[in-house]
Amino acid sequence: MTLATVVAGSRPTVVLIGFQKLGNLGLGYLSAVLRGAGFQVRVLDIEAPPAEIFAAVTAAKPLLVGFSLIFQYYIRRYGELMAGLRANGVDCHFTMGGHYPTLSFEQTLLAVPELDSVVRFEGEITLVELVQALAQGKEWRGIQGLVHRAEGGIVANQARPLVPDLDSLPHPDRDFEPTLILGRKGMPILASRGCARTCSFCSIHTFYRTAPGKVVRIRKPAEVVAEMRALHEERAITIFLFQDDDFPLFGLKWRAWAGQLVDELHASGLARKVIWKLNCRADAVEPELLSRMRDAGLYLVYMGLESGTEEGLITLHKQITVEQNLRAVRTLKEIGVRFEFGFMLLDPSSTFESVFGNIAFLREIVGDGCAPATFCKMLPYDGTPIKDALAAAGRLKGDVCAPDYDFLDPRLDRFYADLARIMDVTGWVHGPRALTMQLEWAHTEVAVIRQLFPRLADIDAYEESLRGHTRVSNEGLFATVETLAELHVTGRGRAPDAGALRRQCEETLERVIAERDAFIMRHQATLLDALRIAA
Ligand code: SF4
């Protein structure tokens, strides 16, 4: 039986399961190539209730279920889901892809006995070949890029090279709802894959460097803009969220590429109709180019700043200086492009001095309330050089779902435990209801209103008030960290009162939401009119 005859009867179905929150382009590309090869595809959200997933998979009678693992600490949850599917009579081929299964395929297959195979690296071609072999009843174990079980162990076939030309792939399926910001619709998009840098805490470069082929591949600007235009015209998308690991901006060649993208946006007429966000390194932020990009709709830049001390940046192998981080922030403020950032208050080289240094850095960049402060502790995930270094030094703790390490100064461990408890109790920084997240959303709304709606009379006053709340929240956060650190260093002072801080956060959040709602209600008619005209 050939695939053609299978397809002529009823097209076999493939189910893909992964995170769908904010859209999953990885699954979208897989879905698109599978549909292009003649298969039906159902994409399911791993966050859906298991009973719903069991029912959907059972009804689909799939040839294969593909699991996309983004966060390694979800491996057990995926394992439980697969066991549940098997218990519900789903006996088809189970495969899995993603950074962790690719780089730690043996651990993956050992941890999840229900898995038949792992698709390593970029999965578009390997997965189609696997599904075609299954549909035709052919032997699949020799397929390039697969890992499978065999008598006597686990066999990793030859790795498949990375997709050399990203524009040879179809546009990804987007079987998910757009992100809505005040009625404007946002969608993720990719202009490139891969990252040329080698940060020690990141597995992205390991993923791309371990595979054969060119590490960074960039689409043609005209192709990127054609996809944007299609989404704008067909689904009324006006906010594009570039999910590139590192948007191509660094060096002469990539700057020229970014300039061409800007030209294409202007030529297509999209520059005045859509806005876009990108992720990049601070050392790629250059005022002239970024100003041109702003004029073509760039409204938000996310940078992984990660540390405010030279030692921290060296440990994290950021290959950047504190001054470069500061300069990028200054540049974005000067040219009026909003920024968000990632920051690791603590890393394996941390000392109390670096904690104070990091807080001083955060105060310098967001002490004015231009963005809410955020931070985390660096965790040693699989596939990262820092995890290997910690293991070699005998400092690695925890397991795949909760990898961790001790600091060199044991007082820092106690400090961090106290800080984590306060952050937990207050819900200040992490979680969808966190004050930081809500402030970030409110700032994003302001940026979107400024770009995609008519000018609202009192928007400057509203933004200033929002900055005021953000300033107070940030300073409270900094003072909490400093007070706690001081206590652990000197034994003097009192620990911050987590309950009182929680009440402060809740009160601030209530005020922020009340002001935001009042502002939106005041301008409801104008906002709705603008949406109606655009529809
Ligand atoms: S953290 Fe960012 S810049 Fe560093 S290697 Fe990973 S993707 Fe590249």
C-alpha cells in the first residue's frame, strides 16, 4: 500500500501535542509540512485537561502522536499523559521532539517507556518520513534523524542536517487564536533560526551546533513580509511577535538584512499598519538602524541582559559588558522604543557583592519606572555548558524536573530560600497575576495604543501615572532584596514582612487595574471606532 492509496481512502491523521499558549510555531511548521504531505493533523494543547486530550486522540485514531517538549521539567507530565493514552487504548507510534529530547535522548527514552522514538533537531523532514513509512507499513527504524529502541539499547541514527533554506518550508499552520491587545490581534512569526552566540546557561546554541549544517539561517526579507501581509490580510493581524532566538541585527551583513526588511515593510505598505516585537542581544542595539526599524513599526525589544556585573556576564558567557547593556537601554529610551528584559539576579558565581551590584544595575535601568523589574535564579538545564561545569565541580543538585546547585557562599543559599519564599507569598514577580506581569501588560497596552489607535488626549498623563506605580513597585522590590541581603551578610536588621508586602502588591495592583479600566472606559468609543474602521 502506498501513501497515495492510503490518502485516496481516508487521509491518515497525525496528532501533535505541545504548548499552544501564545502560539507554537514549532508545531505549526510540523503541521504544515505534514498537511503538505497529505496527512490530516490535529494539534492539541498540553495544558488541556487530560480527559479532553484522551478523548480527542482516541477519536482521531492517529497513525502517530508527536509530543513537543519545550520545558524539560514537563517530561514527567508528558510521561503521565502517554501512560494515560496507552491505558485508553491508543497504541500508535509515539515520538517526541524538542531541545531536551534531542540533546538528552537516552534519558528521554529511559524516562518515558511509552515512547517509540525521538525526532532529533529540526523535525520537519524526519517526521514526514517517519509518518510516511508508518502509513505505508514500511520499516522506519533506519530514518535519518531518529533515535529508537533496539535490542541491547538505544540507537541514534545519523543526525539530519538543519533545514538549509527556511523559505523552502511552507508558512506554519496557526491553529490557535491570536493574542489580543485591546482588540488588536497578535501572532508569532520567525525570520530566522539558530543563534551564533554561546551563552553558558542556554541550550539553544548546543542544539544548533550539534546538528550538521549552518547554525544560523535567515529568511529572505521579502518572504518574511509576504507572510506578514498574508496574516494581515487574511486574519487581520496587526501585531507581529518575532520569536527568533536572536533577531539578525549583529554585524554588517545582518544589519543590511534588517535594513532590507524595513524597506520591504515600507514597500508593502505594512509599515504604517502593523507593529512588531523582536528578541535580540544588547550589543546589537544600534541607534540609527533601530530608529529606522521603529519607523517601520518596531515597538518592543526584548533583551536577555541577564547580569549587571562583569563577573556575572563572564560566568554566563554573554560576551558583552555591563556598559554595552546600559548603552542598549539608553539607546532604546532615547529613540522611544519600549524594552523588556531577562535578568538573573543569581548565578553559580554569585556573591552578596554581585547581588548588590545587580540591584544597582536594575535601579539604573528601570528605577525610572519605564518597565517593571524582574529577575530569577539561573537554573542549570540540560544541554548547557554551565550544567556540565557544575556537574564537573560536584555542585549539581536536583533532577531533570528541578535542576539546581548550591552557591559557593552557603549564606547565599539561605538568602535565596528566604527571597524565594517572599516572592512566592507576595506573587510580586512570577505568575500571570503577578504585579510585575500586570504592569508589563499595562505598559504594552500603552505602546500599542500609541502605535495602532488615534492619539488619546490624556495618554501622557496615564502613562506617567503607570510609570509612577512601576517606579514604586520596582523600588520596593529592590529594597526588599537589599534588606534581606544585608540581614544575611551582617545579621543586622529585620527580615521584610512577606504578608505586609503582599498587601502592598495587592493594593498597587488594584490601583493599577482601576486606573487602567477608567482610562480605557473614557476612550472606549474612540478605541471601538478604530477597531471598526480596521475590520
Ligand atoms: S541566550 Fe540568546 S544570545 Fe545567548 S546563546 Fe541563547 S539564544 Fe543565543
